[in-house]
Amino acid sequence: MCGRYAASAGNDDLVEEFDVVLDRTGEPVRSVLKSPQDPPAGSPDHNVAPSKNVRVVLERVPKNGDGGAGDGDGSRDPVRQLRLLTWGLVPSWAKDPSVGARMTNARAETVLDKPAFRKAALARRAIVPADGWYEWQKSPTVKLDGKPRKQPFFIHRADGAPVALAGLYEFWKDPSLDPADPVSWLTTVTIVTTAAEPGLDRIHDRQPLVLEPEDWGRWLGPGTDDPDEVAALLAFATPGRFDAYPVGRAVGSSRVNGAGLLEPAPPEELQGVLDPATGEIVG
């Protein structure tokens, strides 16, 4: 799974790295959060959690600047955009947006079969830029209450390059609001996951699907709508691209943020942690 990630790059850096033509992160968007987002949506965030408005790269045909389902009509060429989408996909047919809390991830093996994801997988694919993601390892040792210890890890590209998480997005229209109101539309995203590669599977059995730059165009392009071609992209796997190290448990609280979350956990905090590279118990 992927339930937390870090995205510390500025918008200008994302525009350059992902060849974005139109930065729309300054436009008003709907939020499902009960409290104001902190850090504010569209700014660097070292502890991105579900339900936040997150920065996403996608390609669509702009139309009248709105964010609704009529945003692209095929009359012009698609434009690569940087936008804010709510993390937790809400299908267009959902009765209310609460279903998004259960759809923060989509399994690569089944997205072309599941009604909630199939149309998005064929026509609405996105990239979620990140520095890396957090995952919690269940230790073979247990606490006094008999439950296994859980150690957060930060997983990132070994070459230091940005991480391009594969995503799918969808539009949901609130029937109670005026269609002309920009926030009557809720645009949401889910992160695609796949089986964890050797080594990372010692942390968790799933990991996000991370795309290479040479595949970004095909993944984002609305013209890539053949199920076999999409299935090939969903099956992409190249082991050995990532490093992982344990970090402090403070990341477990979505209210904690800052670059300090990426600092390696000191040795004295590690108890029964499995080294992903060797499988040896540390601490």
C-alpha cells in the first residue's frame, strides 16, 4: 500500500521536472478536510496523508478553465498540467465523497477489472510527484501487549531522482451545488500499487507503481487507451531502484511535518527491525 509520502519540491521545480505547460495549483479547489490543510495545499509537504489536496501531473484539454468533467472535449490538444486533487478516489457514480477514504490505493493487477477504476485506468491517468514514500514494517518482535512493533521506513530512489507515482483520477459532481460553482466538482486521485520487489518486501508486501521518465508520456497521454497497452504499463517493474531506511515514529501523526521526518532513526530507537537488504534483525 501507499498511505503516506513526502513531496518537498516547489511548484517551479515540478513544472520543470515534469515538463508541465500549465500550473493550475493556484485555482480554488474543493477540500474534504474538516480543518484547513497544513501545510497549505500546493506547498511542500513532508507528510502527505490521504484526504489532503495533493499536487498531481495530468494531461487534459483545458476548456473555459473549469475543473469539471467537461474540462476536455477533444477539440484541442491535451495540455500537461499541475493541479491539486484530493487523495482518495471518488467514482463519478458515488452517492457522496466519503467513499474516497477507502480508495487511496488501487491494485495494478485489478484496476482494469474494477468498476471504480477501469474507466480512469483507460482515460484518466496521472503522476503524483514525490521524494519517496513511508511504509511501516511489522517487526518479528512484539510489545508487552503482544502486538508486533511497527517501524516506519522512508523509501526513495537510490539515484536521488524524483519519484513518479502512478495515479488514476476521477471527477465527482455534487448534485447539491450550482454546476457553475468551481467547487461543485471534486477531482480525486488514487495511487496505483503493485507487489513489492525483493528487499522492499521485508518492509511491506506492496509498493507504489513508480514510472520511469521514458514512460511518463505514454502513461499521461489520453491517447493511450488500449487495454493491452495500459496493462503493459501497469505491469512495469524494475527491481533495485530504491533505498530504504528507518525513520522516527513521529511520521505516524499526520499533524507532524517538516524535513526532520526524513532523518534516519537513531540506532537506540530500533528494536527488532529487519534490515531490508539483508533480512538481519537490527536493534
